[in-house]
Amino acid sequence: MTLVPQTIGSVPEETARVARAAYPKGNIYMQLRDALGPIYQDQSFARLFPQNGRPVAAPWRLALITIMQFMEELPDRQAADAVRGRIDWKYLLGLDLTDSGFDATVLCEFRSRLVQDDATQPLLDTVLELFQEQGWLKARGSQRTDSTHVLAKIRACNRLMCVGEAMRFALNSLSIVADDWVLHHCDSDWIFRYGHRIEEIRLLKAAERFVLAEQIGRDGSLLLAEIFDSQSPAFLREIPRSPNPPPDLDAKLLLG
């Protein structure tokens, strides 16, 4: 991926018109844009990207989305959906109403580049400096300035989503070829726990993530035990796995 610096213009006219019709009094994102402008600049992230490769989504927008994602406790897919579908997000990001956004993996890659290049701290420092200039923060106030806290919480949620989706994928695959077996050998709570996409959960607190991760681990162990039980059909052990195997189910990985 290569960075092509963009001139940051004003909010598109149609986006502004619809946003103000939907939020006559504005909201936090619209107020931030009106008071602070785009907040970040692409040049601040230039060293994170090589000079050749495919163009990258505007880093100033990815930085803003990372902060918004943390504020609303959204995993990557929900954040990417918000970019596509929410008018207040489009207003802050300066996007046209018809902008289709980007794949959720772009957010993960951006965070990885921030961490690898030790460029996380400016993520919050920039915001805090602007807030102080506006008089929104006291000069000697105690604001958290550790950007790694923001990135770690998002990363932990995405890991939890990944292992949960792996369990859901396994159950769906088994149901296709052996729905009666699944019905008689699976815990009755699983339909509620895995009956919807795991990404629908919000960013949980560390203790809650640990509890859910341990539960998914127990469920996975129970499912494997049932599959490899001598009384279970042998063909269940021959169902192809996902081409992208999930990470370890160890709950400690998900504490963030």
C-alpha cells in the first residue's frame, strides 16, 4: 500500500445538507468537524507507507475512524459498516453520501502499521492538543494519553469475534451434513450464543471478554469431544476446515 496525500476539502454539500436535516442540532461528530476540521493530516502518517504499491485509504480518515470505533465500542466490521451507512460519520470524515467505504481489514492493517512503527502516541496527542486549544480540557487535567489502550481494546474484541465466528462456522458446517446429529449433541444454549454473527457484540470490558472467551473455549472443547467420540459418525471428522484457521482459543489472548 502506498500513501497518496490528498487535499482535505470541506464536507460535501449534499452530505452536509442531509446530515443537518437528520440532526438539526448536530451531534458530537458533526460538532467536532465544525470546530476542529479534519483533525489529522495524511502527512502525519507518511512514514508508515512505502512509496510504491496500491493506494491506501486516506490515513487521516483511518485515524479518525479508530478513535470513533473506540468511542462507540465497535469491532472492525461494524465500524466499516458505519462508514458506509451513517450520515454523521460521513460528515466528520468528509465523504460523499454515495461513498461505499472500504473492507474492514483496512482498519486492522492500519493499526498494525501504527504499532510496528511506534506511531501510536500521536493518535491521541493530536486530539488532546486540539481540545486544549479549544479550552475543552484543563491544562493540568488527567486525561488518558496512552493510544495503545485504544488499539488494544479494539484488537481484543476482533480476536474474540474471530474465535466466536470459528465456532459458529464449525456448527454451520456440521448442520449442513448432519443436522440431526447437531440437534442431539449440542448444548441448547448454543443456538442463542452462535445463532447470530459474533460481530454483533460490542467491545466488552476485559472481565467480560475473559468470561466469554472461556465459554467459547469450553464449547469448542465439548464439540470436538462429541465429534471424536467413538459413537459419532466417522465422516464428521472428515469435514474440511476453514481455509483460514482461527487463532488459539486461549482466553488469555483476549484480555487485551
